[in-house]
Amino acid sequence: MPRILIVRGQLATPWELRPWAELPERFDVSYLLTRSNEFDTSSVPLRAQPVTSLRDRLPRGLIGSVVASVAGERYLADADEAYASAEIVHAEELSFWFAADAARRKPRHGYRLVQTVWETLPFLRAFRNRHARRYRDEVLAATDLFLPATERAREALLLEGVEEDRILVCPPGIDIERFGARSETQPVEHVVLSPGRLVWEKGHQDVLRAVALGRLARTMQDADANTAGISS
């Protein structure tokens, strides 16, 4: 079976890894797991390959994270064995250290490199720090196949200069047995969900503006209706 290695640095999560558990009948899927991983992945029925990252050698907490960021986070030498046994390595995004680590080791081990891409804003290199800019350049150059999650993400890659034959739109799947059923009880008020980290590029500020404009528009409509009622 083709051997797939998933690399996520310290950000291997059970919800992101779970869809890969559908593949083992056709693929040998494993993932790198560092001691500093921030999430419990023990519930995922995939083979974890323990490896060491620079962050594992540093104090836990903010100090270790800052030092790793300044020094340039990376997997250490013990990850080479896992890379060497892989035929396909799958990473994620363009500016993360683990995606660049996979890009950097590719010539040594000869695997095919695939990246899932969610970014819809091109030229983010201008907004990144020096490490992230270098990571981004390495990933864009070395990746064999980009899997943008949306058409907008595909357009961003094209604007970055990625050739069309290296891009295949791959929308995320969903487990309909877990999320297909809808409760008969409907909320009394509208519920607005804005998933994502609290950073500028996630657009939470745009959601807040949209909600504020919506409330303003509703207030103006109510005022017009009241004025019309008084006039009549």
C-alpha cells in the first residue's frame, strides 16, 4: 500500500486527523507526533510516529514557544527515518514551519509532497515574519500538488504564480452521520458562527461589522415603518 506521512508539527489534532482514518484499507497512513503536541490524538486510529522537534528541547510555555519561533522551529534528526519510509508526505498551508520542513527534506528522501491550502489571501508573504516568508517560498517551490479547499484558495495560488497543473481543488468532507441530523428545536434568535483563530486574516472584524450594519438596517426599517404608521 502507498505510504502516506502526515506532518502537522505541534498542531496534530484529532478532528483534522480523523478523516484520514477512512484510508487505511487502501493506504498506510501515519503521522508525526512530537512531545510538545498541543492536542490529545490518542482517539485517532492512526499510527503515530514519535519524533522530536526543537520545541521539545525547550521549556514548556510561552518562553519555549518564543525561543522556538525566533530560532526557527523544525523537526530534529530522528524524523528522518519516518520521512525516508514515506512515498507521499502531506502538510498544510504555506507559511508553517512543518510544511517547510517537509519541503526541505524532500530532495533527500524523494517522496511526493502534497499541501492542503486554506489561504484565500494571496501575497501574505508581505505580512509574515522572516521565518514564515522563507517557509512560504520553500513550500511554493517544492510542492508537487496543492489541494486548495475552495475555488478562492485556488485563485490565490494562481496569483502566487503556481502552475495550474499543480493545483486540484479538494473541498473538505464531512461525516454526515455526525452532522447530518438537525434538531427540531430552532433558536429564538439568529446565531452567527465565525470559526477561526482570533487574528486579522480570519475576518472576525468583518463579521462584527456585518452584524452591526444588519442591526442598523433593521432599526432604520423599523423607524420608517413607525413613521409611515404615524403619517397614515
